[in-house]
Amino acid sequence: MSDQLELGIVSDIPLGTARQFEIDDMLIAVVHTAEGMYALEDRCSHADVALSEGEVEGCFLECWLHGSAFDVRTGVPTSPPAITPVKTFAIATNISDPNSPILLTKGTTK
Ligand code: FES
């Protein structure tokens, strides 16, 4: 049995955007950056709002409520007020192919 879940294809999540998925009762934000696609817990560690509703700037996802920027590669906030990292998940895809499947590996990487 595979522990990977297909979330769609690359063209479903345009470059510079994030999209929310609910998987096993957890909200996960999948972010498309120029470096690749990344997945992290879609819940700001400061005040429990969806990070996927924020802005993508390079490899950072900025919380829309108070502005903490989370590094999507590590889940670590790089500016206050959030100080606690969020969980991250492994994504396998080929961002140079719009039809490439987006595969999420279940289980956190951090
Ligand atoms: S809720 Fe995200 S920084 Fe405050």
C-alpha cells in the first residue's frame, strides 16, 4: 500500500500561489514556488489561521493576519510574532511539467 497521495497536477496550483487540502483531519497548504512545490501545516502557529490564505513571496508564505513569514521548505517562521515552526510534508512532482502529478507523502518530515 502506497503512503503517497495524489493531490492533482502541477497546473492546478499556479506559480506563486498556495492551495489548501484536508488530509486525514489535517489542513495542509501546498505552495508552488520557483524552486518547487512544498507542503506545510495550514495553520499559523501564532493564532490558528490558514496560512494558505496569505501571500507567497519566493519560498516564504506570509500569514495574512499578523505578517509572520514561514519558510515553506522548513516550516520555520522567519519574522514575528510567530515563533514556533509548523509541520512540513514531502512533495514529489516535476514543476517543469504542468501535467505532472503532485504526490504528497503521508507523515511529517519535521
Ligand atoms: S496569526 Fe499568523 S502571525 Fe498572527
